[in-house]
Amino acid sequence: NSGGHIAHLGGAFAGYCFAAGLSKGIDITNWINKLIDGFLTLFNKTTYRRKRKPSMKVYHYTQKTQDYEYNANKKLQSDKVDKILDKLKKSGYESLTSEEKRILFDAGKE
């Protein structure tokens, strides 16, 4: 049934768009929630008369710059260790400076 397959793919795409928007702090269901709340106030005025205040505040933010800096530092450290390991392979352990030995030791702990 091709219609059923297309419907499932459309639902998966809509779910992906909803989750992607929600992760950025965009609630695409806000308009339908307001519409339903307005409709319900017609029938039950006592419950929906006052605007409810959320019990908790949610902050949406990203840490892209911190992630970028972390990854850049890790790459720099990895390049240093690779360079020291190449020197170790060519010249032996005794040719390493105390700073290079410390860097290798610290990298081995991680």
C-alpha cells in the first residue's frame, strides 16, 4: 500500500521537524494549543478563566562555541602527542625532554 508508506514517511518527517524546532526553542504547536484553549473556555469558563503561570522556567541555549573550543584544544593536544610519539619512535625515550615526557604521561592518564 503506497499511500500508507507515504503517510508514515510524512509523519516521520513531521516528527523530525517538530523535534528539531523544539531543540531550538521553537514550539510549532503553540497556535493549536491557544486555539484549543479558546475553544474549551466556551464550555468551562471557571477552569480556563485565569491564565495559568508555568511552574518552571525553561531556558533553551546552545554551547556551540564551547564545544568548538574544546574540540580545537583536543585536536591541538592530539597533534602534540602524535609529534612526540613520532620522535620517540625515531630517536628513543632518552631523546625526549622532560616537558615531552610529562605531556605523554598526562595523555596516558586520560
